[in-house]
Amino acid sequence: MNRRSPLVIGHRGAPGYRPEHSRSAYDLALAMGVDAVEPDVVVSKDGVLVVRHENEISGTTDVADRPEFATRRTTKIVDGASQTGWFTEDFTWDELSTLRCRERLPELRGSSASFDDSQPVLRLRDVLDLVRAAGLEQGREIGVVVEIKHASYFAGIGLGIAPLLAAELADAGWASGALPLVIESFERTVLEQVRATGIPGSFIYLLAAAGRPFDQLIAHGKAAATYRHTATPAGLDALVGVVDGISVDKQMILAPGKLGAAMTGPTTVVADAHARGLRVFTWTLRPENRFLVREFRGAGGPAEFGDYESEWAIIRDTGVDGVFVDHADLGVEFFRREA
């Protein structure tokens, strides 16, 4: 899809207004005119691709309040970090389907939290079908950006995501190349595995502002390249022919010392990637003060909107190819406006 302005991608639906990855979050984003939506996928015990931000689900569902699942609470090491809670891989899909979605940031998004406990958890298939139906109803192409979560971890417990995803996309009619499809992950290995299945689409490598990808850490230890190195010209050189693009934390464009600090960018990462034929997406554009760099924060508390348009304009003017937004209507309105 060639556009003068970047693709506006509904990040987990429209979580500025509804609990992330809920049916109403996706319905709202699609109705607001996004170019694509982004479901994160994890895996159930019986190999169903479930749409959740993480495999630990106590912060985004009512599982902790369900007495029948109390004994499932456990501690695991996921991507090298200890976590305690309830994990999708310990539940069948039939069990997960009884859970209800909750707002992940209730202290910040109280209006969204008012929809807690009213909507079931979704499968990837549910989102794929929703998007196809919305595209037909609205008479336009709408894409899906599937983010694969914790691929090495799941492979290590016998739940490899690549074959599950390829089969699901084929079964849902998303494997012919007729519908706009992007596959993204913080791990290159699983992107290469999915590409090897023959699934058509764009393969985008997610880059965090700090740290190393877990699959590379497994393979190379501390010699593994950091995400920051991968965003340098030398690091980008190594991605040519491997992936179609990168998706960077917006801090890698704005370059604050830390979240909420003053901006020193924009950096050259977008231009550097474009010079090598790589597309660039960025995440996540949010209007609340809590998420803005220092100079664009406004009056009021962290939940109040700051001067987000000035921050977004800097990102837009780098020529970025896609933006992930929590407030779908604000993203569509801003990025469809003539600069």
C-alpha cells in the first residue's frame, strides 16, 4: 500500500479507549479508519494462537479473581526474567475463552477500565476474520500486523509459533498475498522461520531502545548485538535481504536520555534504513503526558494530553513508513492531514 503519509496502525486495537486486544478495541480502531491493526500472539497449552500482549495474563484479564484457576499461579523464567502469575501455556483455549479482558493501565485510562470484565479473550483467528469483514464492509484494504511474542521461549516448551502461525494464516485465507499482512517480532529467528514456510507478507524486525534480542542472546551470549547496534548503519547493513524493515521504539528517533527527558533527535535511523531499502515503523505514539518527551508534556497529571501533535510531527517529518497508535482517531486525523 503506497501512501503519501505513513500507515496508521491500531496498536492492539484502540487501547486508548477500550481494554487492549478486546473485541471492542478492534471494532473501534477499524471504524476509526486505521490502515491496519496489530494483534500480539502467544500460545495456549493446546496450540491455539491467543491475542494477548504477554503470556502472563493477570494484568489484562480477570484470571486472578477466578477461584477455579487459583492453583495455576506459578513462577517462570521467560526470556531470562522471572515472572509470577498465570500463563497462557498452562491453559487450554476452552479455558482461556472463559476469561474476560481488563484494562492494563486503569490508573491512566479509567474510561477504558469501565469496560472491564465484559468481553472475552480473542484468538488470532477472531481478529483475522474481523479485519477481513471490516475491509469488505468499508470497501477498502485493511491490514494485519501480527506480532510474535516470546518465540524462543515457546519453542523451548514445545510450542513453536512459526508452524502454528503459518497454518492459521492459511486456514483463515491470509496466506495468498491478497490481503495486507505484516509479521513482526523482536526475534529474527522466528521471522526467518515464518518466511521459510512461504507465507507472503512483509517481515519487520522490532528494535527496543535497550537490551538484546533473546534468540541472539541464546545463540551468542554477551557477544550478541544490542538493539541499538542493530539500528546503526553497520547493523542495518546486516539486515538487508534478511528482513523487509525495522520497527523502532520512538525513543530511537526522538533520542531522549530517558522517557520523559528532553529530546536530542531526530536521529538518522529512518534515513539510514531507507538508504538500504528497509521500511521503518515506530511505536508507540500516545498523547498522554506520561508517554511524551519532556518538552511536549502539558499541564495536569500523567493522564492528561500534552502537545502530542508537535512530537508526532517530528516523527512524521522523518519520513517514517508506519506508526503504531493507541488512540486510532487521533492518529488517523493527524497523519492524514496535509503537513
